[in-house]
Amino acid sequence: MVTKIAFFGAKEYDITSFDKINQHFNFDIRYFKGNLSKNNVVLTQGAEVVCIFVNDIADAEVIDALVAGGVKLIALRCAGFNNVDLCAAAGKIQVVRVPAYSPYAVAEYTLALMLCLNRKIHRAYWRTRDGNFSLHGLMGFDMHGKTVGIIGTGKIAKILIHMLRGLGMQVLAHDLYPDEKFAQDEQIYYTTLNDLYKRSDIISLHCPLTEETRYLIDEEAISKMKNGVMLINTGRGQLIHTNALIEGLKEKKIAAAGLDVYEEEGDYFYEDRSDKIINDDVLARLISFNNVIVTSHQAFFTQEAMHNIAETTLQNIADFRDGKVLANEVIA
């Protein structure tokens, strides 16, 4: 019997990549444009698997509804799993994810944000389109010799660190489980968060979102940073308290911010809202700063990553169907 998959938050590029890989699996995939929530969980009736992304909601209420409807597996097509209540899922429904789709994609994008903000490329682009070729306000700094602080040193961060070392930057890192051999090989230094805040010219976030890291960057953390620091977040939006970030920008404590994620991104990211007013006053204020770049959670978005996401997700589902050990299972 063909396994039925209810696929939420489906975009054209999702359908294209998953349909291509599904030629090798022959699952019955039913695509839904909306994000999974308690309001549309009824659409999973008859499905054995739900496939979700970062803005889908799988809280306790939704999980109970999924289980009642016969769903046996939640297949995340992303690495993060903070949108799934793992405690509520325990013993009721299994959860799998894609732990690594293309760490190069996110690392390269993180570097691109740093370079763009430093050299004001985004501002220069709009100026020259209007015929303004003045250099006023566009001065950057040599990244060579500067210090960058990396919080979290997983696969993505390690690739980024290698790139930054190639630029001649000094790297400070913080991780609950430091990789001392990597540090020795790349000539970087693990240190405390307070020391990293104090010494870094650029800070980039690469740690998972947990209760311990939620709002890691708040008013207190920002107060400990260098004046004129650049802050980059390609991880999860709730690592940063956005109102504290805005205050830091207003006070010029933070010279620039590159954000591919936002703590309340669910109502906006991945959708075309160009014909509507942004009702989120915090987001509207954030994107009004000319020294802030906000992008729509697209750091992962490369051809290679989309291929790997589809392939790993469908293989996870095939392993579940065949009763195999789930190598990418997430357990509370």
C-alpha cells in the first residue's frame, strides 16, 4: 500500500524538488499551501506522515489531533525542530528531521551578509539605480585582522570559520561542547560569552534554539558588546530579542545587523506581502534601518540544498515505512 504524505507549507520550488526525488520512492504526496496548525490539521486525515517546515506548528494540541487521525510520523524537512513539542510527541508519534542539507549554503550566505553590510553594497545598489554615485556614507573596514565571535560551532559554523580564517580574521568561539582539535587546526580560540561579546567586531549566531538560548542576545548581552559591533543571525529568530536589538541600533551600539530570521517571522516569511501593509510594528521598524538587512529565511536556499532536503526527507519516510532504524529521529 502506498504511503500517504500530507505536505504543508508547499511552495512551487518544494513541489518541483520533491516530485523529482519522489520518482524513486513513489509516495502519495498531497501538497497544501498553508502551514500546519490546529485550524487545518483536519487535512491530515488519511495520511500516515505529515511533512512540515520551520513555520508549521506541531504543538501538543496539533500532535494529539495528528495521532487521533492516524498520523504516525512527523517528517521535518529542515534541521531545526523547535516548532515541534517533542515532549508531547514522546510515545505517541515519531519525529525525524534533515540534520544537514548544505552547510556550505548557510555559511556562504552568512559571509555574504557580513560583506554586504560592511561595504554597504545594498545601499550602493539603490543609489546607483537612481543615478547617485556619491561615496558618502558607504565607507567600510578591512575585515582582515578584525575579530569575529562565533556562537555555536556545528557544521555550518566550522565551514564559516574556515572562510573567515581565509580572510585573515581572528576567530573567538563559544560552544557548550568545544571542539579543541578543530580549534587547534584552525587556530581559533574558545572563550566565554562575556569575553566574546567584549572583543568581537562581528558576532554571528549558529547555536540551536533551546530554552537556554532563547533571547540569548538581549539588552544585557548587547550592553557587553563593543561599540559599533555587527550582529549576524542565520540561525533562529528567537535567539535575539528584537526590541533590544532595535534599541542597540538606535543608540549606535550596534553598527549593523544582518538577519535571515525573525522571531515572529511566521506571518510574513515565504509569502508575498508587497501589496499589504506590514502590521508588525517591530518588523516594520527593523527594516526601516538602512544599516539592517532582513531576508526571508533563505540562507539554505540553493539547488544543492533543496535536492538534499528532498532526498533525506523521503529517505527518512522510506526507512519508517520499512521498519528500519531512523537515523535522523529526534527524541525529547
